[in-house]
Amino acid sequence: MSTTSTPSLPAAAVPGRSIAAWWQAAPFTLVFALFFIIPLALIVMVSFWDFNEYELLPGFTFKNYVSIFAGCGDASEGLCVTLKTYYSTLKFSVLVWLITLVIGFTVAYFLAFHVRSSGMQTLLFVLCTIPFWTSNVIRMISWVPLLGRNGLVNQTLMGMNLVETPIEWLLFSDFSVVLAFVHLYTMFMIVPIFNSMMRIDRSLIEAASDSGASGWQTLWNVIVPLSRTGIIIGSIFVLTIVMGDFVTIGVMGGQQIASVGKIIQVQTSYLQFPLAAANAVILLAVVLMIIWGLTRLVDIRKEL
Amino acid sequence: MSDASRADSPVVVPEATGVARRSLLKGTAGILAAGMFPAVHSQEKIVLRYLGTAVNQDKAIAEKFKADTGIEIQYVAVTTDDVTKRAVTAPNSFDLIDTEYFSLKKIVPTGNLKGIDTKRIKNADKITTLFTTGMVAGKAVGDQGTAPKKVIYLEGEKSKKFATAPTQFMSLIPTVYNADTLGIRPDLIKRPINSWAELLNAEFKGKAAILNIPSIGIMDAAMVVEAMGIYKYPDKGNMTKKEIDLTIKTLIEAKKQGQFRALWKDFNESVNLMASGEVVIQSMWSPAVTAVRTKGIACNFQPLKEGYRAWAAGFGLPTTLSGRKLDGAYEFINWFLDGWAGAYLNRQGYYSAVLETAKSKMEAYEWAYWMEGKPATQDIKSPNGDVLAKAGAVRDGGSYESRMGGIACWNAIMDENNYMVQKWNEFVAA
């Protein structure tokens, strides 16, 4: 928008990067290689190894990948375990994504456009982060006595004579899992969306209103497109976290709901590392595909 | 007398200074021995890293052992599955392992465990025959699954193989064991329960739970399958692929009909499920039942007509252990079998490996209640003083002989373990 940036900058940065630039990038490259690239390469390597009860057998075999998809070709048996697990994991991801998006957008909108003083904005924003002062697991477990068969919610409902027998689906169900996820991860939506909303030029909204746009039209045609970066970043956070999560699904689902992460955990605890590695590689591929799809919608580098 | 007076007056008797210095040195040695110079004393200190599950890692045991010997026990608490994983992948991360006999099939072939020299174990001969020969009171008990007698002896100190006949080297020195069964809430069920089949009874739909440690959970499931009359296994602890399919299929059908409220993996989870009334019947561990009871909630460790699923844990030593730490570990094992710890465990509802020494540390009325199945002549208290049973109560499952004599199978690692875990994941995903 502004024309103050020097036009010579991109031209100078692209061809013939100086040695200094490489040096500047080196520390992070090193950290990245050491703690991400190398471990990842090892996981990919191990996923092609064979194993027995107590040791890994170096070699090259597709056995692990084949056994993950065993039975998936046979439609008469219904979905195979792997597809069923991915379906269940994806279902949670999409549900949680939708709900956190709506809540996150609303909260961010309120903070950005309705709260006038910046002091109040900061205060309310900090208020949003307070739940993060306690650990994830504790915030999650605190739902259990609330939602249980003899929990607070059921006791209240029964005390008010609204229900006769305790509601069973409140705990250890899809409902409780989604609830906990939304509780835990809405913040990851609020922050990036709020951030991009704060950068929207307020005169654009005045212009929209001057041109006769209704509140909804302004929201849909001005604010949503301009918050797109925040929405996409928040979505990437939420989707990737939920895809890999197994603790929340375990605790809130009564260990009865499958997730890809849980399968990997069970396999590692039985020393089936190659199988777990193969599963991890597949999970990574799926998550990368989701992120790739999302980044097609917006050029994050340009928007930042 | 004369020595002291000489030492007191070195100036008068000059040649006595040497004596005075010597007595001063002696005094210093005494102070050192009494532990009054902490900096010097800390070099002497042995710390044993004790790897095991939280259930067996009692603070009181470590404290008493430290008070008796000065050796410190540092607990490293992980889940049952993780104990095995650590033993196989990181044998240097502990000095003493407390694991179950069924895990040995995975650990021993790696060579990470050192055979324990029974010559250095004072009470080795007194270890109950359940472990050495598989007998209780002269009668053989069920040996389906990984019965300790199949894996307790090694061919040598550095052997990776189990011995078929008793040798000088043990893989694990047994510490605690018990026979598990279903736990129930009698106040919420309100009728007698006497068969494993009740776990899948539709009457308890949405109120049952099962253990989510595949190698143990599948054994419970097998007990249920047999009790329901669906199939009789030649060996529940070593199923064929077809038998695994059948067992898991039974579980999946029950799950699809909403039988299970939750699956549990950890001691505390099972206590919470039961105490909160989310679950009224579930496979359970004896101390978990005790834990529910100490909250003042009725809970039975219900004897069932098909028998029990037994388990046993013991102490093992990593191959890398040597020198003073090794001596310390042997000292701990000897101390453990010497009675105090055994009595402590017996009072929690476990059984100790050497009954004789434990008996000597228990009151006669306690022994009669816990081990002989007799009605309590006075209130029975847990080691920390909570009342577990009122006078007149009888222990669930009766005497040691009727409980341990009623073993149907042992926790196991099957030959088809990998397949079993895969099918178990299918059950969880169903």
C-alpha cells in the first residue's frame, strides 16, 4: 500500500546473496538440521526397517506400510483400522476447526473493533491467556468431575428436575473430546486473527460504510478477506495440533476413541518402532498436504 | 582412666602427645562414621535408581530402607509398557528394575539383565514354591501364559536364555504378586457376581471398563470368552492368530453395543472410574480396590468361579551394574525379602515372596485376616492407618491358598504379540 519502501531492495536481495547473509542464516539452519531434518530422516529410515519383539533389524522392507493398510482394499469388511482412525481424527479436526474459527473470529472481532481503548484491549487480551497459566492436562482433567455421571452438570440438571437419569454422553464421548479441544485451542485462533484485524486500515471500514454497505456486507467483503492470513495461520495451528493429539482424545474419550497419535504411542510402547515410524511418516504426509492446501489459499509470506 | 588423664595433660607428660593425637584421630573417625561431616559422608552415599510402575514405588519403603542402611532409593515411575521399553532401549538409565515376569520374554534376549546370584540372596531358599515350582500348598496351579516358573531361571549370569531347570541364577527375584479378578461396586450392582462373563453382561451396558494394556487386557478378555462359553483356549497366554481374532471380535461387538464406559491404563484411572461411579464393574488391581475402599466407598475384589489372572513382579539388575552400586542393589533385595517390606505389602493386599519373614513382622490377627482367610478379630488397618476392614470382616477371595491356588492363567507375552497389538488397536478404533 505504502510507496515508501525502497524499490531497489528486492532487486539487491535476490541475486548473489552475500556471504554475510549465509552466515546469518547458519545458526538457525544448524538448529533446524540437527533437531528436525536429521531426526525426521531417521524416522523415515526406520520406517523401512524390520523388527522383532526386542530389536530393530536394519534393512529395507515395505512390510510396515503394507501392514498399516492391511485390509483397506477389502470394502466388504467396512473401513480398515487405519482409514477408520484417520476418518475419526479428521472428523475431530474439522469439527474443532469450525468451532474454534467461529469463536476465535468473534472474540478477535470484539477485541479489535468494539473495544476502543488500547489499554482495555491489552487487558482483555491478557485475560484470554490466563487459562494458559495452568497445564493443558489439568485444564482437561478438570472437565471430568464436571461432566461425569455424578458430576456437577448432571447433579444440577437432576436437581432442577430437567432430566430424570444422568446424561451419559457428556463424558467419554465425541462431545467431551470436542469440548476439551475447543477449550484448549481457541486461543490459537484468537491470536493470529486478532493480529491481522489490528492491521486493517480503519478508513477502509469507514469507506465501506460511506458507500452504503451494511454491517454484514462490511464484515463479509472487507474484514473477512483482510483477516485471511490470520484465519489461515490459526487454522494451521488448530488442524495440525488436533491431528497429532492423543492425550486429549484419550482422557476425554475414556481411551475408547482411536486417534493416529494413540496408535503410534501404543506401537512405540510395544517396541514396534518401525511400524510407529511408518505411521508417523504417513501422518506427517497427511498434515503436510493439509497445510499445503491451506497455503494455496493465501500467500503467507506476502501477507506477513 | 590412666590413658584419659595422660591425654588430658599432655604438657605434664610430653611423650604422651602422640597418644593424644591418636585419640583425636579416633574421635574424628567416630564423627565421620556418625555422619556428622556431610561433605565427606556424601561420597559414601549410594543412590539406586529404581525403575518401575508407580504402584510398587512406595515412599515408606524407600524411607525405611534408607533409615536401615543409609542407601537412598530414587524412584523412576513409568507405566508397565514403558518399564519394558526402558529396559530394552536404555539399560543404563536405572540401577534396579522392578518389572513383571511376562515382560522378561522381551528383556532377557537383549542381554540387558544380569542373572542374580542366588548365593548372595540370604532368603533365596525361602522364596515361595509358586515361583520355583509352580505349586501352592503342594498343588500345582494354572500355568497358562508366562508363569514365573518358566522364566525365573537363567542358564548363567550373562545368559540371554531361560533355563529349563533351576540354576544358581535368577532373572528376577520375586517381590510382589497377586491374582487379579474383577472389581465391582456392590452398592450399585446389588446382586451377587460370580463369573467373568458378567463383564460383558448387557445389564452393565455403559458401566463396564477393561484394561487398556493389550497384553493384560487380552487375558481378561479371554477369561470372559471362556466364561461365556464361546471358546475354550488351549493356552490363553499364547493364542493363535485365529484365537486372537475371535477374542477381539467379541470385544468389538460388545464395544459397538456401548458396553464400555472407558478403558483404563493406569492405576489411578481405575480408582477414579470406580470411585466416581462412572463404572460399576471392571478388571481391576487389588491395591486399586483398597484405594477405593479407603475413600469409604464399597468395592469388592470379586472372586469368580473361573479363577484368577495372576501376575508377579520382581527385582532385576541391569548388566552394566557393578561395584558398590551392585552391592547396594543386592543389599536392597536382601532387605526387601527380610520381612519388613513383605509385611508392609501383605497389609496392602499384595503377597510377599518370602512368607516366613513377613509373618514374623505381622501381628497374629493381621496374618490370620490377610493370609489365612479368617474373620478379622479387630479392625484391619492399611500401613498408613486407614481402616480397610471392620472386625468380623473376611478378606475377598479367602486365604492365600484358596486365592493363589485358584490361578487360571498368568499375564503373558504371546508369540503372536505383534499381531495381537495390531488387533487391539482395531478394538480401540472400533
